[in-house]
Amino acid sequence: MSSTTIRTISDIKKLQKNKSILIAGFPGPGLVGSISTSYIIEKMNMHQIACVESEYISPGVIYVDGKLRHPFRLYANEEGNVCVIVCEAPIMINGIHSVLNTVMDWAIKNAIQEVLVLDGIAVQGIPRSDRQTIILGSTEMDETIKNSNNENGSPSSKQAHRLSNFNRVAIEDSSKRYTTFIGGIAGGLLSACLSYQIPCTAILVPSSTGIPDPEGAAILIESYNDIIKNENLKINSTQLREQGQILKKQLEQIIKSEQQQRDQGSMTDQGLMYG
């Protein structure tokens, strides 16, 4: 019989006294989920509190920051009001429910009040410089907030106190109804939240597949800052922005160089054909 368990590494009693937020990021387009959650862990000086062990998780370890680490880890900040879940190994499709149900059971026992998933939406080529996030929540946004969003789409601070940990942010025209499907481990976690009646929110950003995208991760962090109420939990995204700009310039140079080589090759072929 298969089993999935969560092994505690450090004391988590403080979590049980707080209404905590759980933030999750997984390898996806641009690795934006993994990059953003790793950045949050670093900036909040989080420590690992547990790991998920399951026969459905591909066996292996991750070597990062000079240490071998378990591929599926849970972190918490010192205050115990924010947890981060990071999975850096493939999970077998037939075991996703087992793994995520175990995580949700842990979340309920540890008074997790709300779940936030950070992920990417696959696009072709280099993402546009003016790309924006899509924010999807499990609960309807208050009508008074829909009708009085400020210019950047965030509810005013006066209204924010009426919500829970995350402000509900309108996406473009708030009167629209969106239909979409979110799959994979990120979609599975959101589905598990719905099953266990835990409020959840997904922040998604367009990103290229197969190319690390720190700028996209920075955009996710900035949207997280927009919807989080607690000022002490906001994250400065400057470092990720700078990394993203450097990477984008490098990619543009590579693409330009490849285009020039193709153009030169085309001219050479024409010379051989008609010379």
C-alpha cells in the first residue's frame, strides 16, 4: 500500500497559534514559480520545517546553496504566519492526489488560512515588456471593491481590512467571466484547496518555456505585494528585476546573432545557386 507522509524537521508549534498563509511555487514556464518562492524564502529568512516523503515523488535530492536538500520542502518565517512549499522533483500523475491530500491535511492541522500559488503561463518567444499578471481567486470579490479599484487594480487600503489575508483584485474588466483550466501540480493544489474549503488564489504571469525568467518572477512578487495586507510581508523585487533585465538583454543578443547568421547563410546559398 502506498504512503505519503510529511516529516517534521523543526518545531512548528508557533504555526498552530497563527492564522498562516501558505505560498506555493513549482517548476513551470520560465521557472517563475520556483524562482519567486525561493526569493521569498531568502528575503524572509525562512527555515525549513518539514519535507514531504512519498513513493510518488521521483527519488533524488537537490543541491542548492552548498547543501543537499530534499526535493519537496516546507518553510516558515520566524513569526510563523507565512509558509512556503517548494517541490523541485516530478510527481507521478497517479500519485498527485495522494501527495496533495497529505499536504492539505497538514495545512488544516497547522491552521493555514489561505493558499497562494505562483506560476507561469507558457508563451512563445520572449514575453512582452508590458506583460501583466492574471489573478484568480476561489471567492467572489466584494462588489464595492470591484467598483472602486484604484488605477493599478488594487483595492484601497480602507476597503482592504474587510478581506482576509489576500485582497481580491479585479482582472481587467471585473464584469467579465473567465473560463480556463490550470493543470499540473499547481492546478492540483488549487483543486485540493477547493475540496478542503481552504480559500486559494493563483497569480499567473506569461513566461517562456525552458528559459529561466527572473523578471517574470519579479512581476509575480510585485503582484503578491499588491494583494497582501500585511506591510511586513511585502518583498522588494529590485534584485529579481535587475537579473531579469540582464537575462533579457543576453537573450536578445543571442536571437539577434542567430538571425544574422541565418541571413548570412541565406545570402551564401543564393550566391552558390546563382553564381
